[in-house]
Amino acid sequence: MAASMGGSATQHSDVGTVDPAEVERFARIARTWWQPEGEFRPLHKLNPVRLAFIRDRLAARFGRDIRRPRPFAGLRLLDIGCGGGLVSEPLARLGFSVTGIDAGEEMLDVARAHAAESGVAVEYRRATAEDLAAAGEQWDVVLALEVVEHVASPELFLAAAARLVRPGGAFIAATINRTPKAFVFAILGAEYVLRWLPRGTHRWNKFLRPSELAQGLRPQGLAVQEVRGMVYNPLADRWSLGGDLDVNYLLFAVKAPEAG
């Protein structure tokens, strides 16, 4: 079965990509973010696959040796829709200087408290991708994991997120494909049959095909390098990378360095 919980609606602004209903939905269950068997169990199960993909692609992109302690030291990473910090914290441990942003203060309170308890340095902000882009901020790496399917305007969100990637940098997204199979597995299966997720977590018409995601990034100079599926094995109760893009998938894109 496929599922994603998202890092909430990701954005907070009066006009932009924020979807207030999405922010409220995740705020109600924010306190359970770090409970492996709680409301966010699907993300806990999915996290090892996402983190391995991020680590390996970025090590290749930036020429880092993952066998070394803190191999990504010196690189700045933005986690858009960071939620409670399930991705931000482990990436900070790998040496990234991590900034996590989210629309919901409840999620950020959870993230800050857990990072403090764990002794991990992460900068958490209540901010929007479009506001950061308007301010001219950029990072070596920008992540949007289980996020784009929850925003009000995917086109605006992707344009802003892409502008936040510095020349020579990388962008990684994880989301759900808009296919009949995704409707069966990610909505009917995950929300109604297995009850992994609260009903109404996802809307099929908000899912994006890989080609649509790539199209939203291309005008800002991001070129897609790889798209991989994330496939759930119910017998082993675990996720793995695969070639099936019909439900959950990861996309890796890069921005060319500046000329000269």
C-alpha cells in the first residue's frame, strides 16, 4: 500500500500556496509526530528509503564520501514542509546546515523541542518558500518531501522552491502520481482500508505526474536527473526503491553552475 503524510501544507501566507485546511489537519495531530506507531507511522516507515536516496544522490552530486563523519559539512539544506523534523534531524547529523520551514507553528514547536532533546542543531522557521525566494535566499539543497500534493498552487510552489536552489545545487521531491492505481492504494487503501492515514488526507486531483512536476521546475533552470518509485511490500512491512512510478515516487533535479 502506498501512503504519504506530508510535512503539512508547507506554506504560510495570506496569498500564495498555503492551504489553511491542510495546515489545520496536520496541526491537530502534530503532537504524535515522533511516535513510530502513531498518526505518522507511514512517514516513519518511509523515512529510511527517503533518507538513503537523499544521501546517495547528494553524495554523488557534491563529491562527498558518506563513510566519513559528517560528510556533508559545509553544505546548506532547506527542508520545505519540515513538519516535526523527521528528515531535518538526520540530515543535520550528516553535517548539513539545515533550515526547516513549515506553515504550522504546532509542527515547529514539536520539531524544536525534539531537536533540543536530541542535541541536534536545526534552524526552524515559520516561513514560506515564496517569501524566502522573494528575499533572494538560496541553498545548496532544497527538499520538498510529501508536500506538493498539499499546497494550494503547485505551480507557484514549484517556481518558488526552484528559485531557492543555488546554481550548481540540487532539488529533491517526493510525492504521489495521479494515476488510478494511486487512487486505489494511496487513498482507498491507506485511508479507508488500512486506516494508516486520517480520511481526507489526500485528494486525487492534487497529485502530480512526474512530467508535471518536471515542467514546474524547468523554467527556473532545474533539470531532472532521476525519477524512482517507492514501493511498499506488505509482507515485509517495508518500503524500497523501484521502477514502479504509479503511486509514490522521488524526483532528483539539479541546477547548472553559473557560467565562468
